[in-house]
Amino acid sequence: MNLRRLLAISRKEIRHILRDWQTLAVVLVMPVMMMFLYGYALNADAKDIPVMIEAPDLGPEVRTLIDKIDASQMFKVAGVIPVVDDAGELFKLYGIHALFRFPPGFSADLRRSGGAHAQVLIDGSDPNIGTMIRNAAEPMLLGATLQVMNIRQPKVLDLRSLVLYNPDQRSALFFVPGLMALILLMISALLTSIAITREKELGTMGQMLVSPLRPLEIIAGKIIPYIFLATLDGLLILVVGYLAFGVRIAGNPWLLGACSLVYVFTALSIGLMISTIAKRQQHAMFIALGATLMPTVLLSGFIFPVASMPIFLRTVSQVIPATYFLEIVRGIILKGVGLDVLWKPVAILAGEGALLTAISLRKFKVKL
Amino acid sequence: MSGYSIETTHLTRKFGAFTAVDGIDVKVAAGEVFGFLGANGAGKTTAIRMLCGLLVPTSGSGTVAGFDIIRESAQIRTRIGYMSQKFSLYPDLTVAQNLKLYGRLYGLGKADLKNRIQSMSDFLGLGPLLDKVTGELPWGWQQRLSLACANLHSPKILFLDEPTGSVDPVSRRNFWDLIHQLSGQGTTVFITSHYMDEVEYCHRLSIMIDGRIAAMGTPRALKTEHACASIHELFLKLMETNSLPATRSAP
């Protein structure tokens, strides 16, 4: 290993990066943009969902219930209609997401036997909103009805839940770790595999291999600038996460940095592996997107919980580095735990990285 | 040490059942301009790759600058310059940045680097272009830059793999002048080409057909021996008499 030659390669690589300012801009702006997109789009509390009420009999009870629905944060009553002929038409025409139907005699039923029927039609075309309405409608109406009738529910069970680590259930605490996993992987695996295959395409790789450079010097020299870029993006995410979304690191920030470097190493080894397979830049890009970014978004537990996946996908998620990195980042940022708890995912990441690097370097040499 | 810049003994390389280079024996003296000719797919590039240490021979042996091509490729690499048939410098870097990069890869110190870049750009007329982005230069100049990069560390031996492909005749003539100047300074030049007219400029040449060397000698001796008016004619004659009946394909 010759440091001068290695640095000559790094210097050249930095020139490529600076020369290609468009890519650089994407690399620096994208994480911030994604944070704001996730920050606002992932907001789980739906507000003022437009609904309508069908109520042929407007007794005082029904009127109170309608007021309660309208007063809730979740719903906004767009209209009250005595008789609905075609409910589907209402959904299409007024863009409402639910129709509450109180049948004739609802108020009388309530007063007489203490048991009445009502119905809610829910627009299922957006499953998220549909589920939210379904979960919220019954407790809300039940509570309101009891209040209207002045009934105090007998206390049978008092279950009080207390959420630890993210008490306000803020989505920023959830997407900041996920975005770190995604962005670091993207820079390390995608950009490096493209940078290496570009040299193959240009023929400069062959030119370097007849020089005194060793394969390890070429690879290390090319990779170093991307490690800095990944570090920069990691810091950017944490700083924006803190300033714009109030995400604090509960644990040791240095440990977070060190673990992130282990993850970057694993991601780089994937990038290397891709560049031994791919012959062209586009080829490398598609493999990197398909083999790293998609599984990271879908299977690492970033968005969909691993526990709810079928066994096959759960097995796949056990191999994805981001699964372990998420465990580490959530552990450090939210729970403030240390290496005594996190040594296992860290060891798995390091092991995967070492294995892939060994295979890639071997393949790199065999090619000669 | 054998005294030859390049020497091979029964050098052979097989790719599966296909024999790309079939037991060639070549001796090239220091300072010689040696033309290594053959049709496309005759095995020239495979042979060069073995000499540069990029490919391990299946059998046979060879030395380059006195070092064994199998065991001492690291020593060989510091002593050779290589210019491939494809332009292989960084188009997004400037001329000076490309030169500096290659100088550093060959371990030139700061002062050395400056002197060599100065003398190379004087020699090849690159001076006014040093701050230009390489990819925007015309072909002929890109090729000169390739030669400058390959020659920056004053290698003992220059391997030029079809350097004059797709270059106009005037530039080609200039290029050969440069090569002879380098040879005059003691650099061995090992050059492949399939332009049969220009190889008359070589001191000696070999003609490779189907992985074997069909003829070797000075251009004049070869023409006399085979009673041909030109190397072009000689090449076609050799192709007819030496070709195997089966068609071959490059690996």
C-alpha cells in the first residue's frame, strides 16, 4: 500500500466529484428535501376528513351527535341529508370519505330500549384513511352517545398506556433513522459502484492497472472521498433533524458516528460487489437501486414493520444491512443505549462488510 | 540479465479451448522500435497484456526490462509505459491534471513532476493546452496527451497498442517522428498496428497470424526474403499460406 499513489487517486476522484456539480448538488440537497417531504407527508394525524350525515329524524340526540362529529379534530361534516338514494353518488360528487347513517327512529330507539343502530359507510379507496376512520368512528360515537344519555360507564378495566422513547409518537423520530440508512447506503453503494464502473467504461481502469498501482490502492483511493461525502450527509441529516424537527440524540453521538462508519463500510462493500458484476454505469445503477435501495425502503423495517412480514421476507430482511443499522440508530437516538446492547447488529454489519469486500477484491484480481 | 528489453520463450495463452497466443518467441533490443503486426484477433493485445503483467501466461515465459513477467510484474510496471488502443484518460480533468495524476501514480516527486511535465509538453507541443479540459480537445491532441502520460515517468519500454487508429495521415506521420525521437533517446518502443504502410518505419517487425509469429525481421529483409514489394503484400501472402482452415474468433 503506497500512500502517495492512494492520495493521487483520491485527489483525482475529488476533482471528478467537484467537476460534476449537478450530482454533488443532488447528493447534498436530496437528504434535506427528503426529510421535509417525509416530515410533512408522514404526519399520521389526519384532520378534517369531509364526511356527510344521513338523518331523516333530527331529534335532539341525533343533533348532538352530529355536533360532536363536526367538533372532532378528525371529521368535518360537509352536509346533513334527510334521505340518501345513492350513497355512491355522494362519495363521487362531494369527495367525502365517510357517510354516517342514523335511521328513522334513532332518537326514539335510544330513549326507549337503550340500544340503537347506526351505520357508517367508509371510502376504502385510500386504505390508510379508511382504516383510520374505522378505528376512530366507533369509540367516538359510543362516547358521544353515552354522554348524550347521561350514562356513566361502569369501570371494569382501566388500561393506561405509557409510550417510552418517543412519547409524543413524533414521526421525525421515526424517519430520521430511516433516512440515514437510506442516504448513507445510496452514496456508498450507488455512487461508488457508478464511479468504479465509469473507469471500466472509459478504459482508465486498464490504464491504472498497468501502472504500479495495486488494486487495493485504486479502490481505497476512490472510496475515501465518498466516505467523506457520506459523513457529510449523515451530519446534515442529524443537524436538520435537530433544528427543524427537534430530534435529539439520547445516546453517545460518537458511538453513533462510529457505527455509521461501520454501516458505510458495509454499504461500500456492496458497491464494490456491484462494480465487479456491472460492466456499464447504467447497469451498476440499476443493480444498486434494485438490490439496495428498494429492499432498504421496503424490507428493513423503515416503513413497514418487519414483524408483520411473511417468513420469506423476514428472512430477506435479516440480510439487509439497513435492518441492523436501523436497530442501531433507533437504539442510540431514541433509547440512548450503548455498545453493550448494540454489539450484535454492529458485529453483523462488520461481518457482512468484511465478507463482501473479500469476495470483491478476489473477483477484482481474478479479472486480471 | 539477457540484455534484451523484451524476451519471450514459447509464450502461450489459452482461453478455454481457444489458443490466443501460441508459443511466441520474441526478442527486442533496447532502443529498438519493434512493430508487432497482425490482423484483428490475431492475439496482439493478449500478448501485450501478458507482457504488461495484466494477464498470466498459460505456459512459456518472458522477461521485460530484465524482470520475469509472471513473478516480477510489480517491478515491470514501474519501468513501462502503456498506451491502449482506446483513449483512456479522464475527459473531465484538464490536461495538466491528467499529467500530474499519472506522474504521481509512478511516484514522481514534486520537482521531478514539474520538470517532466515541462519537458513532455515542450516535446509534444502541449504547453498551450495544459489548462484545457481533456475531453474538449481534438483527437490528435488527446492522443499526444496519452503518449505524454505513458512517457512521463521516462519508462524504459513503451507499449503502444494501435496508437494510430482513427488518426489522419499527417498526425500519424508526426506520431511516428515522435516515436523515433524517443527511440533515439534509448526508449524501446513496442508498437502494434494493422496499418501496413506505416510499419515500414519500424526497425524490426513481426507478423502474427492466428496466435503464431509467421515472420520476423527488418522490413527490408522480410520483403527480400519473401519477394514482396511492400509489407502490405507480404502480410496478405502470409495470411494465405499460414491461416488455419477453421475461422477463429477473438476472445
